Amino acid sequence: MEMTRDKLKQYRALKKEIASLDKAIDKLQDRAIDIPTVIGKVKGSSHDFPYIEEHFSVQMDEPREADAINKRMQIKRKRKEECEKLALEIERFIQEIPAVCQRDPGQYGPADN
């Protein structure tokens, strides 16, 4: 993939977004721990013949809230993965630059050419 000036300018923002996404994922994981437990019913069969269908009560996380948190975490993890991939591409490009003073994209600020 070709490296453009616009992609290089995104590097700092990508790093900030990755840090922000990490914090958001941590908060969602904390919320996932605090999901209230509810009593739910499931179907099953008895252990012995004639294996009659029965309903059992089980404790589980509140399904709607757990699903919503899991979906948000999945979206944020996917976005973080995309940002990390692009940041890695930029870092590899920068490492290919021979002059040492030009390697750090954030050291001297944006170029005004």
C-alpha cells in the first residue's frame, strides 16, 4: 500500500485513538463484571430413561445488558485492531527511511513543506 502525506499525518491521532479505545474497552470490561445476575429457565432432559424434557432454573447475567456490552466491546476491539494495523504500517515505512533524524514522526512536529 502506498504511503501518502495524509496517512503520515494520522500517526499521532491513531496513537491517541488506540489509547482511548484501550480505556473504553477497560471500562466496558468493568461494566461486564458488574452486570446483575438474574434467574432464567432452560430446557433439558432428565438424566435417566425415559429422558423427559424438564425446565431448570439457572443463574445468568442479564441477557440484554450483557449482549449490548459484548457488542460494544467487539466494535471497539475491531476499530483498535484497524488503528494498530495502520499505525504499524506507518512505523514500518518510517523505519525504512535512512536518516535517523527523520525517523520519529512526532519528534519535530508536522513538516511545513
